[in-house]
Amino acid sequence: MAKTIQAIRGMNDCSPTESPLWQWVEAQVREVLNSYGYSEVRMPIVESTPLFARAIGEVTDVVSKEMYTFWDNDEQLTLRPEGTAGCVRAAIEHGWIYNNEQRLWYMGPMFRHERPQKGRYRQFHQAGVEVFGIANPEIDAELIILTARLWKKLGIDQHVSLQLNSIGSLAARANYRSALVAFLEKHQDLMSEEEKERLVKNPLRILDTKNQALQDVLDGAPKLLDYLDDESREHFGQLCALLDSVGIRYEINPKLVRGLDYYNKTVFEWITSALGAQGTVCGGGRYDGLVEQLGGHSAPGVGFAMGLERLVLLVQEVNRSIPVKNAVDIYVVYQGEGTALSAFQLAEKVRSTLPHLGTMLHCSGGNFKKQFKRADKSGASLALVIGESEVLNNQVVVKHLNGGVEQQTLDTEKVIDYIQSQF
């Protein structure tokens, strides 16, 4: 017997029993984004490697350690590790944002080579939003309010909380970086080799270290908010006032910096304690310099991304009333000479007139007992039964698989009306 081939570690299958919940979560995301007037875009999952190096930053963990990169003839390509860089590239390339505002969203797989664990995989899925051409804090607030609305639709709003910060301008962060490095150099004895490397290359990333001893020391470190430029401070104050005005609760977290180099001013994360260590379900912020950095005309930008695996896990964990529709509503069974043709015609008529219902036709033969077992297993609530006598009399037997209602024999032309009355 040949050796079986298994899925690559950290790249998971989604089973038929799991996919309905995924479809429901994705539908809620689409519905909320469309209700705010955002437009969907679809980008390739493979991009030129320099795109991510320039956008995300060569010293970030994503670019230096986690990207799936390969050569295609003489060009170096990468499976996208996130969606913002590709969306900005597409917007520049096709002129979507030249002297124009755009509110865009996308959904699809991303790839990072990291240690797989619950809620963190090597192929994972994100829904993301990118807004271009609007510098005002109103759009930052809208994105946060939009996500809060989504949490309510998903039934998880009581299990997530918002953390908020401003990381200011590039110049403000440079000043803060100098102060932070001076502080951290006194505590190198608490640092791992990786943290010492970050101290040289990207010291702000040390602020979200999981090293508890270092975290305790960081409570006394200089605060980024104290180094903000006036414009960033005013922008952040207006954002907080807007969130206050609509009752969005938040915690200002001075250690929140996000892991990618393109951010400036607003950064935010929605976190949960219901999923253990993997607590971030959505994160984003402003990136006003990224469009110009990637070769476009200067245009402000702001966005977020949410991990769908973690959203699905969180919904499973805390929402006990998920209205996930069963894939099959009606199961058509038939047995006897001449019944197959009638069954096929009936099934297609139901699908044509009631396309919102799932209609499955039994195609694998067997007696009625075997077929009804399959019908029960499908989760259908009605079975349409055709035997030789039903074909002869132009009738159909309707059986309620959940019990409680006696089966009925109906003229074929009355079946559609009866089904409609039951759903």
C-alpha cells in the first residue's frame, strides 16, 4: 500500500461540518462591510518579495523570519504574509487612489512560517480593510465602530476589549526610540538574545515582550504618548472623543505599537481572554506614508485585519446560539422501476422554484430503509418519497423527518406550495 500524504504542518483542512460556521462568520463580515459602503478587492496571493521588505520593514519578524519566499526564474516571489502591502500596490498600479478616496476590503489566505498553535497557523485567513485618501480621525473612529458592530453580530461583543494608542510621527518615534534604548540598556541582563537583537534593530517591539520580568521593568519606561508631536496628539484626542461620543469603551495602552514598520499615529487591537495566549482577534492603525513609500503619490491610509481562524474559535467558544443553516433542507428518495426520472424532475423543479432551500437527491440506490438513514444523516427536515405507485398516480409522499407531523401523499403539482408552507 502506498504511503499516505498528509497536509503540511500548520496548513489545515476545513471539514464539511466546520465550513457552515466559517461561511456564517464570513457572511457577517461581508454584510457589515457592505453596509458601510466599502468595496471588495481581490489581490494575488503571490507578490514580488521587495514589496513586503519595503512595506513591512526588513528587520521585522515577518520579513526576516516568517515569509515563504522562492525564486521564479530570475524573480524572487513571496506568498503574501499580510494584505495591506498588496492592496496598496494594487491601488497604486491601477490608479484607484490618485486624487481619490477609496474604502476597500478583502478576504483570503495569508502565509507565515511560524510555530503552529491554536489560532496561529502557517496558512491562515484574514479579512482586511484599507481606506485611502482620508486623513481625519473620523475614519479611524469609523473603522473601530465598524468592528464593534461586527462583534455584536457575531455574538462576541462581551468577550473582546479595545486597546488604543498613538505612535505619532516618524520624528516623534525617533526621539522616543532614543529614550527607550537608553532605558533598556540598563536592563539587558533580563533580555533574551532575541530581545537584545531587537534592542539594536527595532526596540519598540520590545514593548510587547512576553518576558514577564522585562514587562514589569517596562512599567517604568518612558511613555510614547509623552513624545508625541502636536498633530498626532490632537488627532488622538479627537479620535478618543469620537469613540466616547458613541459609547465605545477602550483602554489606552502605551505599550501597544503593532509589529509592522509602516504604522504611524493611531494603532489599535481588539483582544480577548477567551482563547488563551492568542488574544488578538483584530488589529490595525494608520499608515500615512506607505503609499508614497511604495512609489505612489502621497495619500493617507488607515486599515485593519482580523484573523478568521481566531474569530471562528471565539464564536465557537462563547456564542451558544449560532444560527448556522443546515446545507440540506429536502431529501428526495426513490425506489422502483421508472422512479429515477420522476425523482430527478421533481428535485430540479424544487431547486428552480425554491433556490434558497438545499435539495439533495439520493443517487446511490438501495432500499427505502437505507435511503431514509441517509436522509436523517443529511439533517434534512423533509423527505420527498417516490415509489412506483406515486409515479403511476402522479403523486409524492412528504415525510417529516423530525417527527411530530404525519406523512402526507400529495399530487405532484401541490408539492411546491406545501414545501413553501413549511419553510
